[in-house]
Amino acid sequence: MPAKKKKMYRVMFHNQSKVFELYARHVVQSDIFAFLEVGDIVFGEQSTLVVNPGEEQLKTQFSGVNRTYIPIHSVIRIDEVEKQGSAKIHAIGEKGVVTPFPFPYSPPEGVSSE
């Protein structure tokens, strides 16, 4: 009987005016209302010749994190993938990246929208 293959997910979400792309083995709806629970975050094996600055930044930011909770409204998409890719940070509007859906605009109090 073949060994059961562990599932791998690519999670893309907005964070501080950027799009983060992470790979994880655990993605579920959180018990915390309106949050997605992402755990067992996976990063590629480090080569001494090639360094991916985006992946290194994400690796540093998520070092020591067992699980992270992402607000549902920040999630762009979740894909179950066959193999892990490279974690990335994209600028919003960068070519090939999904542009965020516009949020309703409310002018600050006392400012007319006309």
C-alpha cells in the first residue's frame, strides 16, 4: 500500500500593501471568527548559490511561528498543489498578480464625498 501523500497548500493573502504567497500543510477555518488558520508553513531548502530575498524575508518573519491566523477578508486564494514552490512577496499590482478587489470607501467624518 503506497504511503499517503501529505497535502500541500499555496495561500495568497494581502498583508501591509503587499501580497504574500506561502506554502503550508495545514489550512483550516479557525475557531476564531473570520480567520483562517495556517500551520506547518514550509520553506524551500536553502542553496548556497541562489538566495530568494522574498522567501528569506518571509522565513525570518515566520520563524518560530507554529500557526498564523489570517483574516478571511485578506485571503486572495488557496490552492492545493502537488509540490511546494518558492514563498514570495509581491507588490500589489505587480504584473501577473491579482489586483485587490476595491473596498467600499467611506470618507472621513466631516469630509464631503461630492
